[in-house]
Amino acid sequence: MMTPEQFAAAQKTQFETFFGLAAKSMDNMEKLVDLNMQTVKTSLQEGADHTLALFSVKDLQELSALQSGWMQPMAEKVLSYSRHAYEIASGAQAELTKAAESQIADTHKKFMDLAESAAKNAPAGSETAVAMIKSAMSAANNAYDSVQKVTKQAAEAVEANMNAVTSTAMKAAQTTTRAAKRTAA
């Protein structure tokens, strides 16, 4: 049985964890907003500069060169934005996962301690029931660990795929730019 002091301490810990996660979530949201604001500002300025440059084009060859010179940096910026947004999101997910793992481990420990305490104070003959409860809790903990491993493997696969797609897209943009420059020349 929990004493009022233990209950208050547990509640305090839960609230501290909740508010800590809320603060981290807000920090990550702020990072995304900053990234988006910087991207919008840069895109507006570059779009205006490119549009003004288009007004000074004198022939089709100059237009082709201007467009091809603009395409690769634009593709690189889109990929860079995607990478930054992914890094922010995966960092946030890692923080939440770490906090969840900590909470689950703490809850498991407290439950096992409670089961031990109950076993010591239980009437004779209830050892089987206590053992079943401990076994069920251990099985649930093992299942959770398995799910965590699969989730981490999936996240690693997504990251590897993201890197492969980024690399492929960059190569395609470079090839397109080279081809456009050859055509313009």
C-alpha cells in the first residue's frame, strides 16, 4: 500500500515528466517553425531575384542557361529542407521514445516491487498466484522490448531509405543540369 507521501512523490514525478516532454515538444515545434520561416524567406527572395533575372533575358539560349543554373540549387535546397525537417522529427521521436522507455522501466520496477511486497504479506498458498503475476509482467516487458527493437529497426530502415532517395535525387538533379547546359551550349 502506498503512503500519502509516496503517492505525492509519484504524482510529482509524473507531472515533471509530462511538463518536461511538453517543453521538449515545444522546442522541436519551434525548430520546425524556424526552419519553415527561413525557407519561406529564402524562397521569396530567390524567386524574386530569379524573376527579375528572367526579365533581362535576351534570347532562348540565355533563358535555357538561366533556368538550368537555377534548377540544381533549387533541388539541393528542397532536399536540404527535407533532411533538416526529418532530423528535427526523428530527434523529437527519439526524445519521446527515451522518455517512454524510462517511464515503462520505472513502472515495471514499481509493479515488481509491489508484487514482492504483496507476496511477503500474502496468505499461505498464494505463491502460485504471485508467481503468475510476476511471470505475466515479465512476459509483457519482454514483448515491449521486442516491439521496441522492431521499431528501432524500422526507423533505421526509413533513415537509410531517406539517405538513398536524397542521394539519387541529387544525382538526377546534377545530370539534368549538365544535360540542360549541354543543350544550351
